[in-house]
Amino acid sequence: MTDKDVETSDKQEYGADAPWWADLGPRGAVVLIALGGLVAAWAVAAPSLGLGSLPFIPDNLATALYQAGTVVAIGVVILVSALLNRRREGKEQVRD
């Protein structure tokens, strides 16, 4: 079987099982990275400044940083995936 015999498609159809980050794109990824960074900064700085806690952020610093890091990691994965996809599409256009 040669490469020409195989048909590829970049479309991903999730249906009802789609994760919440499936269609964010690069802009949404940057927002997730910034949001995670802000939450981490708030979790570290708020107690020392005597400010209140944000909703949905635990009082335990390690847990708050873990959750913020998870949001940042998801954003980084989405951003890198989108950039690699654009790069691959650019190479395919040059070949044609």
C-alpha cells in the first residue's frame, strides 16, 4: 500500500463526547495560559496581602497551584497543537 492509496482527513468529530477544550483554538489557548498564570499569582499573593480568596480556588496553596498548572498545561498543549497544524498545512500548500 503506497501513501497515495491512503486517504487522510484532519477533521475530528467528537459528537456529544467532546471535551470542553476541543474547539478553543489558539486564542482560547492563550486565554487559558493567562488565566492559569493569574490564578497562580493570586493564590500566592493574596494571603500575604490579606486579600480574600477567589471562588473555586482552594485555600491550600499546593492544590491551587496544581489546578492553575493544569489549566496552563491544557492551554500550552492546545496552542502547540494549533501551531503545528498551521505549519503542516503550510508545508502541504507549498507541495501542491
